[in-house]
Amino acid sequence: MKGNILVIEDNEQNLYLVRFILEKNGYTVHAAMDGQTGIDMAAALKPDMILLDIQLPVMDGYAVARNLRANPELAAIPIVAVTSHAMVGDRDKAMEVGCNGYIEKPINPDTFMSEVERHLVVK
Amino acid sequence: MLKGHRRIAERKAIVFFARLIHGLLILTLVSVVCGSMALAESRVVKVGVYENSPKVFTDESGRPSGIFIDLIEYIASEEDWEVQYVAGTWAEGLERLEKGLIDLMPDVALTTEREKRFSFHKIQVLSSWFQAYARKDSGLQSILDLNGKRVAILDKSVQQEAFTRFSRGFGLDTKLVAVADYKTMFEMVAKGDVDAAVTNQFYGSMHARKYGLVDTAIVFEPSALFFAAPKNSSRELLEAIDQHLDYLKKDTKSAYYATLRKWTSEEVRFRLPVWLQVLGLIAGIVLLMSLGGSVILKNQVNARTRELKQINSEMEVRIIERTAELALAMEKAQSADRLKSAFLATMSHELRTPLNSIIGFTGILLQRLGGPLNEEQEKQLKMVYNSARHLLSLINDVLDISKIEAEQLNVVSETFNLRETVEKVIKTSQPLAENKNLKLTAEIAPEIGLMKSDRRRVEQILLNLVSNAVKFTEQGFVRMKCEIQNGKIVIAVADSGIGIRPEDMDKLFNAFQQIESGITRKYDGTGLGLSISRKLANLLGGEIRVESEWGKGSTFTFLLPREGEKA
């Protein structure tokens, strides 16, 4: 078992895709379909990494990241933003609210794992 | 005051009494002697005349005229004097008076010096002051302006002396030119022989205009004017003058006021020259005609005004309507703009989300993460994958051009390694080039490294240039060359492709316009790539240049400022 990864993503297909790739690569995936559930799960599970979709309903990814970073117990957990925004300033904004990395959609299966593992703190 | 009145009353009583006796005496004499005695009784009074219109002067017919003359004529008729006039200059008049050659000199200003030489009656005939007159363009405004100027002044007059005192008081160096009469003085000013002339206000106000002269603000020496008699003569004449003046001045309808009205400026208007009167008549007729004309004109103007008002109000209504239409159109445009923005945001998210799925899943299937694939399955999945990627790039292009045109596209400035970006672009494009058996190479100068710009946009531009080159080249090479020239980063992408015809160069960068050629159909794309690249390059402060030779290949050069590049 390589590690626990919490994926906060509201789109089922995307969630399935990410889960599929991560599980195939030996990770345990926990999924949250909205921001608040994600925050609660993060506090309970203390995963090795959080993959965070920015375009979430109700509470967007930036708010979730801020919330997670406000909890000192979760301060060390790397957060990687995943977004299809691909807009200027998105990357800066994600970094600003406490994300460690940024992966653009569409997910490229060839490079996805290397990008994820770049931010993963190996225990 | 009371005392004065009483004295005058007493004097009047005495004079009345004297005249009564006088009259009785004459009556007695007449009754005794013949009429010739009466002639002897008429007193001959010699009066000096000089030229100082309107106070005293000789008129066109050679007769003495003016205020003083009218007065003395009136008094003479009352007193039964026979007046004889002796004409001459002012100085001559005074000289004659002093020698007793004349009995009265009119228009003499009373001064202490003159009081020693002449006798004066007590009630002043006129009061006057002196004023300087000059040409209209003289610019003379105050006494100070007379410094260094030539001023004409009446010879041996009180003003000569007064002006000298007056100008000395101001420390002025004014050259006085003594002239025998006022007329000559004004002529001299008009001709420019002197700069100004000093005359009394009566003469000046009456004659200045005739010579094209105007009064200045230089006014001095108010004076009281009298008839003067020789020093040691009897006071009979002077007393008679005083008596009459006393009466005359009390009654505004008297001969005194009549002559004043006649000779001062009010009356002067009635003595306008004939030509001026004719002119006035003509002007009057013209005025009447124009009045008649203006009534007609006024009616026409009123009619036109009504028309204009109507047109104006119609215009106003139209303007209001148009404004409302424009406001509506504006609102529509604005709502369309909002719709466009909302559409862009929706496109961005909703169209890409399913594509992400398609690309993602075909990707993992092709990676065999889902299990083994046979050859046909792999070929078909690759087609799905490539089509989905192409569709995504088309969507991205359309979004980009929309954002650029809506001026919503911003670029960031971040530090990144240009070398890595160029290498990534080559690596990404390499499979496409290999498919066509093209040689894709990059030559990166050693000084290329960290720089500051928008990494994603630089990458987008380079990818576009390289993929275009690969797309339009059937055999040969695509070469990237990256270096620094004249302080700018220069990235050239050269190919051995079909090239561009000179006539097509202009539309090369137009949106949605792929260059038409017999083989165009072979090339996919919206025709947006170059248009976006050029606009992005401009946004980054750079530019894209192109050189091409039809059939031999093209070179697209991307110039980018290196500011922010880490030394």
C-alpha cells in the first residue's frame, strides 16, 4: 500500500478516472463529492495527499483549501489543485490559498502519476 | 450772503435813482435842444474782439459773434451804448486795453497779476477750465504722458502761465509752442506739428471734432471769465455789466441763458453744415424705408421662426425616439455581451468536462490500465483519443479568440526556464513530425535560460508555430532556433514546406481564415492558430514575423522582450 489519497471531486466520471489511475498505481483512494464532506474526511483520515477540484458546487476549491490550511493538524498534507479552468491567474490563486501544486484537466494518463508523485511526501 | 444782497439792493436803488435823474435830464434837454443832442448822449464803447469761438469770434460774414458779444450787445441795447469792435489777437487786445485804446476786453480770466493791470466787474460771465486736446491715436492720457511732448498754447494767455506751473509741478519737460489763436493750434495738432493743444473747454468741446481731435483727461486751472476795462477808467461800464448779469443770471429764460444755449454744444448741433443736414435727411428716409422693410422682414422672420420651431420640436421628438432606440440597442448589446461572457464560462466548463472524460478514459485504455487491447481496438481508440484532443484544442482556440476580442484575456508575468519550455514543445511535437518523416530539431543558444513572461502563453505560441510548420511540410525539416539578438529573445521556426504566396501574406494572421490552396482540405484547423499567436505575442510585448517563399518554405519568427530575464 503506497498511501492514502483523498480526492475531492463532484464529477463522477472524473472521480472514477482519477480513482482508476491512482488505484492501478497502488494507492488507496477516498472520495468526497463536495467541499464540506472533503474537509470533514480530511480531518478524520489525515490522508497523505489531497487532490482538490476547484470547480465544486456550494463551496469552491479555493474556499476548501483555505479551510484545510486553517487546521494546523492538516498543515503538512500536500494539496494539489485539479482544474479545467486553464485560466490565467488560476494557478497563482490556487498557490495563494495554500495548494502545493496544480494539475490541468484534461488529465493526461501519461503524465498524471508523475505529477501527483512529485508532491507526495513519501513516508 | 445777506450783506451782499443788501449791498446789491442798495446799489440797484442808487443806480435806479441815478438813471431816473439821467432820464429826467435827457427829457429836459430834449425838450430844450434838438435831436442831435440825443446822438451825443449815446455812449461809444470800444470792445476788443479776438478769435476764441464760441466765447468771442468773428463769424463767416465778418461780424463779431459769441457769448461775450451777445451779452455786450444786449447790455448795450439796454444801456443805449454804441458798440464799436476792434479785432485783433488776444495779445493785441490786452495791449490795446492796457493803453486805453479800447474800453472793454471780453473773456479775460481774473488773476492777481491782471487785477493790477486791469479793472474787472464782479459777477463772472463764465467759468471755464483748460483742457488738452490731441489726435485720436495720441495715447495721451494723463499729464505725465506730456513729458517730452510739444504742446501748443495761446500766446500770453493765463493758461500759458498756468500750464507752465502745472507741468513743472510734475517735473515734466514739455515744450510749449506759443500760438496766436486756437484755430491755428488745432490745425497744428491735426497736422502733427505739435502733440497737443491746450484750449478752454468751450472752444475745445466745440471745435476739436472738426480737426479729428479728442479731449484728454488733462484738465487744469478752472478760471472765472470777465470783461476787463483799463485800470484807471471809470467803473461805470463795469457796474452796468454787473447789474445786468445779476438780473440775467437769475432768470433762466433771460438773454444770458439764451446765448449760452445758442453757443454751447447743445445748440451747436442745430448749426450743422448743410451737407450734414442733407445727409441726415437721406439717412432719415433710408431709416423710414428700412423700418418699413423691417416690418415686412419681421413678418417673414416670424413665419420662418415658427417653421424652425416646429422643425425643432419635431427634431426633438425624433431625437428622444432615437435616444430611446439607442438605449434599447445598447441594453441589448450589453445583455448580449453578458450572454457572451456567460456562454464563454459555460463553454469552458461544460464542453470540456465530457471531453476530459473521453480523453482520460481513452488514455488509460491505451495505457493498457484497463487490460490488454488488440491491434484494431488500439487503432480505433487512438482515433477517438486524437479526435477528442483535436476537438479540445478547437474549443480552446475559440475560447481564446473570444476572450482576446472581448479583451478579457490577461497575461501573467512569471519566472520560468525558456529552455525547458522549448524542449517540451519539441518533445510534444516530435510524434507528429515522426509520423510525416520530418526532421524536427531545436538549436538553443547557451544564454537561453530563465526569463519572465507568461509560460503557458509562450508555450502555446511555440506549439502553434511548430505544429503549423509540421502540418504544412510534406518532406524535409522543421528547425527551431532560439537565441538572443539586440536584447530580445528570438525564436525562429523554419520549415521546408509549401510556403506562402506573397498575395496571401496579408490574410495570414486573420481569424478563421486558412490560406486557400488546392491542398487546403488536407489541413485541419479553424484557422485561428496564427491569429491567436500573433495577438498573444502582442499581449506579451512581442511580435511574430514571417518570411516565406512559395514552394520552398517559411520562417516564422517570434520576438519576445527579455526583460525580467535573470542575469
